Amino acid sequence: MSGIDFRIEETTIQKIHEAMKEGRTSCRSIVEEYLRRIEAYDKKGPSLNAVILINPKALKEAEEIDSAFRKHGPIGPLHGIPVLLKDNVETGDMVTTSGSLALKNYLPDDDAFIVKRLKTAGAIILAKANMHEFAIWGESVSSVLGQVLNPYDLTRTPGGSSGGTGAGMAANFAAVGIGTDTINSIRSPASACSCVGIRPTIGLVSRDGICPYSLDQDTAGPICRTVEDAVRVLDVIAGYDPADPETAWAVGNIPPTYTNFLCPDGLQGKRIGVLWSLFGDKPEHEEVNFAVKRSLNAMKDGGAVLVDVDEPIDTNYLTSEVSVHLHTLKDDLEFYLRSCGEKVKYHTISELIDSGEIHPSIVENMKAAAILGRNSDAYKTRMLKRLTLRTQIMKLMADLKLDAFVYPHQKRLVVPVGEPQVERNGVLGSVTGFPAITLPGGFSHPTKTAPEGVPIGLEILGRPWSEGALISIAYAFEQRTFCRKPPYSTPPLG
């Protein structure tokens, strides 16, 4: 089956399944086309550098899925759907590097919990995505592969740390993607690459089998091109896992399916607080402010009630003084490395620093983390600040009768390659553990290096376990605006 009547660019799970049922394509054809695009655009052409490893058995696995379909019909809700998986998520049949030469030969014993869920649902792991090494910060550069480029502006980063997934999804390298998020890392590449990223409530999705940064703040979630696809992936990966005790909190908080919240009129009557303190007021913020304010008008036109919120929330302060990412990195990463046993060469942060096998961009953070830990007074102070912030946000929502907050994910455009990521607002969801969705909110003005403009992401944040309400808002907004467009640098292949 050639799949000649079916185009994979900008397709969706539903469209793939319809084409399969109608005999217009197959899993093998879909995989072949995605592999063709990776071949054409990842190390050639724009050289996005988004893919660390292609599944060598992808075509064989696709044939097995097609055979099962002919005999019994679809395997599950993600039947035959190719996944681009961030390379800090373990796969028992492929090395998992976390973007580091230090782990270049690490072959896990088993799949991560969410990978098992994806495969059981019928998905196929197509490739492992490049990332900022060990997920430490947001430019998506690694010692194992180097810098990921933004397909909308090849002089800029794709956000991060899940930048390989974001860039790859934008460039149509797979049907759906998986990222992880400790501070901004799902939503930053979604914002920078005109995609949809969902950071779930801590405990909704298992972290078992994922290389940790901070188990106080880590989670995994989908990065996709549409809200519906992200929701279908979330349906599959959400749920209780005894190996991750935090997921016990999810029991009783997961609906039968999140697709029930895909309502075109989901904005109607929603009270949404506009967090003005998360907007910038300098010339470099004008492009983002213009796009987000236009998005706010679209929300209002869709029936939402916008409520001005002037609460002075400083996300730079939250990153530097409340987030515990560096205070937990040593404890959590070293526990993980020791659990890998002799399969990895290094088992401490000090050994990683001395190895010469980590990227220079993470050395200073590693050195800072090496002298920190959960037993320190500084960690305990930050945890108290975190609890205070959680109550502050909940009280704001209660006082103003809000369903959600809205703000730009990043106050300015995603930074050029070589510069550190700045002024991201995703930390609000990370330090509270509350759910947030980032989705396309427009583009900047076109330039020579960005002929379509640079993507700008809108972020929506809610109470714990309010994914359904956030999905209804995001989906209705998406259906009114259709802000996403594919990047100029990776056009359809002939």
C-alpha cells in the first residue's frame, strides 16, 4: 500500500485512522513518509538536529501493526500512530541518552510506564528526540547531538528542554510527541514551535522510567500539533502507577476520557483571569503582547469573561527563589544513575562534571546542584514558599470566581541560538504543580530569517485536576483562531 492518496503533513490521529479504515494508507506507509521527512530535513536541508535515534525496527513493527489490523481491527486508541519520544524517557529496546554522551550506550532494562501505555494503545515509537542535556534548561543543546534549531527561524532555539520534540512535531516528523517538564520544558517548545503542550497536574502521569531533574516538579506530557491529538495522548498516558507513588493522587481525579471536554463552545461563560504581571512592558515584549492581546479578544468573542488580575507575580523570582530544581537534582539524578548499575559509567554529579562527557552549558548548574540537597534549610524554605504560592493562586481563583488564568508563555520571542532562555512564565505551573496548557497564539512579524514570523504561545493555567476545564477552553480557542501554521523550512516532499 503506497499511501499515495494520503498526506502526512499536518495530519491528525483521527485522519490517520480514517485513512487506514478506508484503505488509503497503512502504518508502514505512514512510518515510511515520516522517515522520509526526517531524512530530508533533520541532518540535511535546514538540519534541525531534532532526532537522536530512529527506531531501527520501526518498519517491522509497523508491518506487525498492519497485520494485526487486518486480522482484528485497531489495537487501541493510538493504533499505528508514530510517536516522537524525548530521549530521557526509557525504551527497553533503544538506548536512552538523556542528551548526554555520558549515557550514550545506556540501554534500559525495560520501557518507561508511559511507553508501555503508548505501545499497549497501539502506538509505535518512531524516534528518540534531542533535548537540553539532562533536561537542564531550555535551549535544547546536548553533548550527544548538539543544538536543535527552530524550524520557523533557523537562527533561534526551539525552546526547551523538550526542543527536539517541539521542533520535530512542528516539522511533521511524527504524528504525536512526548516531552517532560520540570520548569517550562513541555510548554516552552510548544510556544516556540506553534504546537500544543500539556503539563498535567503532578501525579496525573507517571515518571517511572524517566531520567529525573526534580521529582518535586517533574512530569511528562504530550506535545502535538492540535489540542485534540494532545488530549488523545493524555488519555492514554494518564493513570495510577504503583512505581510512582505520586500518581496515587490521580485516583478518582481522572474522567473516563478527556475527549469529552473537546467542546467548540468551551469558552462560553468561562471566567478567565488575565495575569498582567506576566506580560512585559518593554520594546522587546511588543510582538508577544500584540499577539496575546489579539488572542484575548478571540476568547472574549467566544463567550469568555475576561477578568483583569493585577496580582504582582514575578516569575523570575519564582525560578530563582522558589523552584527546587537545583536543590533536588543531585538527590534525584544520582539515585537514578545508581539504579542503572553497571550499565552507566558515572553515578554521581561530580563524576559527570569530571567526565568531559557533558555539554558545557550544564556544568555550572551541575556544580551548583552538587552542594545542594533536600536536607538543607534552603530547600525547606523554598518548599514553604511553594505552599504559600499554591494557596495564593487558589485564593485568587476563589475570590475572583475564575476557571483559569491566561498569560503569554514567554514574555518575549524565543531567544536566538547562543543566548540563554529568558522571561518564561511556565514556572508558575511547575512550582505549584498545577496543570497548564500552552497552544499557538499567533506569530511575530515576518523577518528575513523568519519569513512566516516566530511562533508565540498562549498559556492557560488552572486548579489541580482541572485538565478538563483547561482542555475545553483551549479547544474552543483553537477552533476559533487556528493560529498554527507549518514551518517554511520543511515543506511537503514531492
